[in-house]
Amino acid sequence: MSNSEAHKNPSATHGPITSPGKSPDEIDHAIEEEHAHDHHGGTMQYMAVFVALCFLTTMSFLTYSSYWPWRDEPQVGWAFMMAVSCTKALLVVLFFMHVLWEANWKYVLTIPAAMMAIFLTIMLVPDIGLRNRMVSQERALHMARGSDVLLLEKAADADSSGEVDKHEHE
Amino acid sequence: MNATAASIGHDSHDHHGPVLQYQPGLPLSRGKLIMWLFLSTEIMFFAALLGSYVVLRFGAAVWPKPHHVHLSEPIGAFNTFVLICSSVTVVLALEAAKANKRSLAKTWMLVTLVLGSLFLGVKAYEYSSKFDHGIYPWAPRGRIYERPDLYYGSAVRARLSDPVILEKMKELDGQEESELSDAEIIGRRRLKQVRDMVNNPDQQAFDLAVVADQIMPLPAEGADSHGHGGGLNDTFAWLQLPAVIPGGNMWASTYFFLTGFHAIHVIVGLIVFGILLLYQLGPQTAGMIENAGLYWHFVDLVWIFLFPLLYLF
């Protein structure tokens, strides 16, 4: 609860027992009704967010289209798409999930979870992310390599140029 | 808190005993608090899945391109649009319920349910296009090999010497050209060539790449999700020969794991909306709609990251 709210609500400053006779359900209802009278959101605002989300989806789809100028440098596209995705996620969380209008408890729940998520990913890097730096012969024998893709592409080229059929008639 | 309440009850010499009261520690209802706690565990759950995917993907020596594994970017973008629309309809349902417009709230809720089902339908269509090409999330039925090597060659040989397949091939060989379509005539010639190549003891490494290309070529960019370059597996659906997609097995594991868990969440959301539709959606149920909406927005949020990571990277 923000400070200003706490001052407006005198009950919050007088220790734990402040609203005599109210059951948990009554208090829940009171909170929900209070929320119901909040004037955040509004249909126009939601529609504006919706339009922004559609626009951003089109933007990330742009990297797939032939108009995208950095097709030879995929990293540019990846960074761009992640930026677009984070913006979309932020819009959904702030407006649709009403986090913009929530009190400070939102940080207690979201920041530790987000940190945990980031550490979890980082901790996977040494064992999983770098697993191909040092591999056993057994694994190297069976795993796909870039050369396999090239070999398949070469086979496809040979097929489309008719060399394979020639090979058959020989 | 109970101890304090009890002691104060004593001090006031209340003859009816202590009156225990409830004071929320946070300015939100219990339902919403529990939903947010649940969502914070969900953040960690999906972040772990997505994080593992990113680490596996960028640590892999080879990762298939989306079109190599029959993923269609336009279909993914369409599904993103469907989920965004459903997120909007949930907030509109909530607003309508708060304003006591019950039938409007119900309509928006119904639209959400339809959009969620549409998302699942599209997902099912996408899954079927993977299954058609022998890409399964589990090993015994998966027909994907990592590279066109000797192991692959022997797997093709084993399949071709299956009695059922031998019988079918004999039948095919016995048919007149007039009975077959053009694709089948070419397919029959190529199948013969593949049989010769896998059985040839002097085969070159390149021969097996040609075999793999004849059986299921890697689709070109821009092909539709059921698209293929006219491989033998497509011409003769009964053949079901092993195919080569470099990096395809790890891709299949992560793809089905991520989208599968997301789809389970969508299904749970749809069940919740189905239950909500049984209620009168007015100000009394606004709290329930809000909590269901929070969950649904989270499901949308996960897809917002899944779409570019799976379809566009």
C-alpha cells in the first residue's frame, strides 16, 4: 500500500486490529468494491493498447518478410524481436494485468521471481550452453554438424539440376 | 496476530469472549493474492523452460531453420493475434461486469472462449503437420535422424526390408504406368534408386545425403506448414522412411515441451472461462473474472515470447 493510501485509511496506522467485526469475506468484498470504483483503464485505453500490440506483432513479423534489410545478420533481427517482445509483455502486464495501478506489493512478487528466472538461465550455460566445446568421441560421431546441412543442400542442388537422375541412368 | 487479538479481547473484559478479526496485510483480496503468488511461480516455471530452450538452442552445433521443421511463420503470427484479441476480450468482459452489464460481460467471455479454442485448433493443425513428417516429441515413433551417416543408411535399409513395405513395393512395381499419377511414376523410379543406393556396398558418403534428400528434402523457405519438396514419404504415405533433419531431435523435444505446456495452460484457462460462464457476470463476480483474466494474460505473455523464439529465430 502506498503511503498516501495509508494516510487516507486511518485504520492502517493503528496496528493489526482496526475494523472490528469484519470477517475476511467482508473485507475481501470491500477491497474488490473499492477496486471496482477505480477509474483506471477504460475501454479506449484498452483499445489503444490492443492496436499497439497488433502493430508490434506486425513489426516482429517484419523480420521474416523480404523487406527486412538485415537478413544476412540474424543477430540484428533477434535483438529487435526481443525488444519488441519485451515491449509487448510490458504493455500486457502494465495495462491488461493492471500492474500500473497496483501498490508496491507488485515488486515483492515480480522482482525475486524475475531474478530467479535470470539466474536459472545463466546457471545452465556452463554445462548445457557450452556442451559442444568438449564432447566425447561417441557423441561427436552421432551429433549433427554444419557440414551435414551443407551436404543435404548439395544433394538437393544435385537433384534439382538433374544430376541424380543422370547418375541413375549411368 | 491471533495472540494480540486474544489479549485485547481479555483487556476489554468482553463477556462474549475475544473477537478475532482479520486485517489483510496487503491491499488486495485473498483470491487475487493467491493468483499473484501462483503467477510468480509460473514466471519461474516458464522462465526456466524458455531459458533452457535459449541455452540449448544457442549451444547446439546445428539448429534447424523454422522452415526445415515445417513451421509456418504466418500461422504463428495469426495465433499471436488470436491470443492478443482474447486478452482484450477478457478485460472488456471485466469492465462490463464491473459496470453491471451482465449480458455484455457474458458475450465478451464467450468470445474469449471461442478465441482460445481457435488458438488450440490452429495449434492442433500445426502439430498434425509435424506428425505427418514423422516429427514426434518422443523417440520410438520419431523418424528423425541427425545426419545422413551409416546409422541412417541402415535404418532406411531396415525399413525397406520390412515385410509389409516389401509387399507394398512389389505391388507398386507391378502397376502399369497408366494407373499411376506423374508424381507416382517419378516416385517409383526414385524409390528404386534409393533402394539401390542404400544396398550398394560401395556407396559414398554423398549417396546417403542424396537418399535423405529423396526421402524428405529440407523444405525451402516460404513453403507452407505442410509444404515439402515432393519427397518419397509424401508421394507414398505408407513408406514412412527415416528422414534427416540436422538438429531435429532436440528441436522437436523443446518445441513440443514448450508449446505443449503452453497448450495445457490454454486448456486450463478455457475450463475456467467455461465455469465462469455458468455464473451471472456482475460486480459480485468481478473479482473472479479479474483473477481468471490475470491468468489468461499470463498465458498470452508466455506466447508473446514463444512466438519469436520458436518461429522467427
